[in-house]
Amino acid sequence: MLVYQALFEPDLIDGGFVISFPGLGGYSQGDTEEEGRAMALDLLRTLLHDRMKRGEEVLPGKVIRGSRYRLIALPVLEAAKVELYCALRASGLRKVDLARRMGIAKGNVDRLFDLRHASRMEQIEAAYSALGLQLRVVVEKAA
């Protein structure tokens, strides 16, 4: 699971919360805690998607303590895509190299990193395998 901490600051003028991710940038807002969490997840997706699209490093989530911070976790498929992107960058290979190793078109590889595209988990698993890695799923008791 890929988790980031969002800063929820009270909006003293309009009410609700102003939401940001320290180190990632971007802002959003929500009128309630529940709406704020949904907006935070959408903002996180957008920030990570944009970094990956530009070929930039994706920074790991910071551990910050305080009552104004909320843990925001990416859904499993999106987390697997972000981790795959980080693994590709660490390997020194390009997307075209990954496509060649997988025997697919580069456009299909691009979709593996698109957080808005519903890739099949088998495709993600094959991409990890092409990088010499193994994708594992861990189930834990909820906190």
C-alpha cells in the first residue's frame, strides 16, 4: 500500500478544509472531513500522475505527526502502477525498452503508468517480471 499524509488546514474564511501534500505541492479543499479525504485522494492521483507523465521522480510519502494530518492511501492498482514507475526509473531502462521486453507496443506501456486507466493486474505483473521483479500482494488486518 502506498500512503501519503495530507495536511488538512481549517479554512477560516469559507469553512471546511484546505488540503495539501507537503513535498508534492498542489491544493484542494473539502467542506467536510469525508469530502476532504475524497478530494485529497483525487489531488494525490493528479500530482503523482503529472510527475510520472513528465518523467520526474516520485517521492515517497513523508511520515509527519500531528492532528492536522490524514493518511491517504492509493488503491492497490494505482499503488502498483506508481511502484512500477519507480522500479522502471531505478532500472535505467526506458518505456520503449520495457515494451520490447514485454513484446507489446509502447502505447500499451504508457497506459501501465496512467493512473486513470484501468489496467489489468496481469499486465502490471508482467511488467514487473520484465524488470526482473515479482509483484506480491499482502493482506493485513485493518487498523
